[in-house]
Amino acid sequence: MTDVDLASWRDSSSRRAVVEFVESVTRPGSAFVPPADRIATFDNDGTLWVEQPAPPQFDFLIRVWSQAAQQDPSLVEHQPYKAIVERDPAFFEGLATQDPEVVASVESAAARSWAGTTPDAFEAQVRRWAQTVRQPRFDVGYTDLVYRPMLELFDYLKAHDFRVFVCSGGGRDFMRVFAEEIWNLPKENVIGTAPAYEYTDGRIVRTDRMLGGLALGAGKPEHIYARTGRLPLFACGNADVDIEMLTAASFALLISHDDAEREYAYTKAAETALAKAEELDWIVVSMKDDWITLF
């Protein structure tokens, strides 16, 4: 039906399940789904790129806020500056596990930090970070650590007339900076926690308010529906914060980080999702066993 190949995937039960589902909903028959309803949604951190030792956006924000606190010591009296300067272990643990309360505090602070600025100013800072900061284990930029099998899956789904979206609890505008370059997805196909904007004096500027709630947990299908008018047909995630999005889909794929040699091996903040996968027959992808290459 298509010459798009999942070359980085081993011929495993997970790969076969994906192919069988996609073929079943795209060929004539009782399972056929019209192209308009072929919505595929993917989490970002830990699903599309490395999220250890902390999600990349948090690396960016911590660097920005650490520098700001050095320039203005009075900021240390407030969160998240206080936690960053004091290296509060609970705060950093919450970053690593995407704890909703920690994420909310970070996203709210991000909205305040860039309030009144244009999107171009924020994008320029993100691009400088992407071009200069290296991930500590792999010693390359974070945008070089996108999983090749997932990019192949994007192409495979698009070749079958799926519309592919990324939905993350992380900042929507942070992801949009590089979405077209590394995912080959238009910016409008990126869904996530975001600031509200205002059009003032002929300019679009960020406000200090968040647009809606966090795109975590139940917020994921809520944001997806608000953006597309549909719930996903196909969904993929890797953590407990993705459970509601996966449950809302007809086909759910869960990425298991079990490859300590080539990446990281961990189940923290994914234990409930893994149990749910067994209960609901979701397809669990083993990075170690199902992927020939990672990056």
C-alpha cells in the first residue's frame, strides 16, 4: 500500500501490531476509518526524544532562570528560582517525573518570565540553547536525540493519510521552535501547555496567563479535542501522564525505556501506565528489543 518503511523497527509483535492496525483502518472493510478521523497523537518527552536526566525544556528554563537569579538575587526568594539555586531535590525529582504541580509552577513562571515579549524573542533564546547546550551523557545537542523509529512511524502514518500531532505537557511554543525541522510537522500540529497571547499595537505578545490547563493527564485529550474536534484514533506515550490520552484512542502504543546500554532503563512515573497496558492490551514497545537503532 505504501513504500514507506519502518526500517529501524525489528520484525517484532509490536511492529506487526502497528502495521495490522493501520492497514485495517485504511483499507475497505468493517474497520475502515475515513481520513478525516485518522488522528494520531504523540507525547514528546521520553516518547520522541530523550527525557533523562530531565526533560530538555527544563534544562533550557533552569539555565535561563539561574542566570536571571545571578543578575537579580531578590528572585531567589521566589519559586522556581529558590528551588533551582538551592537545588531542591524534591523540585528536581518532580521535573524528572513531570509531576503536575511542579510542571504547573514551571509553566506559570515561564509565562511570567516572557510576558510582554514577542514570540520571536522567545524563539531566539530557544534556538541559542539548542545550538550550544549538549546533553550530559551523549555530548550532543538535544535535537540530535530524537528517536529515529518514531520519525519513521510519523512518515508511515502520514503515508496512510493520518494527521500526526504532538501533545505534550511541556511548552507548546518551545516545541514549535524545532517541530518543522526535526519532526517534519507544521507548527499548528504541536499541542501543549501554552501562554495566552494578545495583539497589541500591531504585535502579538505573550501574556503572563496560561491558555487553558496543563496538557498532562486528562488535559491531553482535552487539548487534543479542542485543537482537532476529535479524539485520537492512534496514540503513543511513555508515562503515567499519558494514560488518559492512550485510553481515549482506539490504538495505544506505550514506549518502554528498558535499554540502559543505548539510552536509559527506568520505569519511574510509568509504573501505572505499564500496568494499564497489560490490563487494556496496549502495545508496549521495548526500546531494547524492538528498535534496531535509536537515533
